[in-house]
Amino acid sequence: QVQFVESGGGLVQPGGSLRLSCAASGRISSIVPMAWYRQEPGKQRELVATITNGGITSYIGSVQGRFTISKDNAKNTVYLQMNNLKPEDTAVYYCNAPKSQGRVFYSWGQGTQVTVSS
């Protein structure tokens, strides 16, 4: 049973930076990609950034050039470096392994709250 523990969120001013971590317990298939998602109150969860098992990354347009996803296989941990944060980045951030049609491989963790406000 895989469980995710997200951390690193907090309150930051516009233009600031945060680094999120997602530590996975349990065995994750070595071939699945990993991703960060976020969810604002009353809205659907959205996929923000993905990293394949080969290290290829992709991002939604609104975070391209500001966010960087990376992973440490030895530590079973995925990171999201977020720079030049904007108020519209405010959300609860989660990690998981994406499948087709918006589905994910594993149960969701508790997420970590990111609030961007002056």
C-alpha cells in the first residue's frame, strides 16, 4: 500500500518561492510517472507538473518557467520547486502517479497548503 506525505507548503508573498516535497512509503512501480496536482476550494483537482521515469518533465502553461518538478529515486521523494509565486497558485498541492483519463494509481495523501498573499 503506497502512501504519500506532502510537505513544504506555507504562506508566502507574491514573487516568493517554496519547495514542496512528496515522500512515498511503500513500493511504487518504477515505470510509472509521478506528478503534482493542486486543488482550490470548490474546484476540481488539476494536474500541474509531471515527471516520467526517464526524467522527462511537462507543465501546465500557467506554471511553465516558474515551477520545476524533480525526483530522488533513492529517497522515494518527488519535489516541486515553485518560484515567482502568484496569488492564483494558492491551493492544496498533492502528488500521485497519473494514469490515463485523469485517473491515478494510488490513494491521495493529505496534501500541503500553499497560500500566496501579501
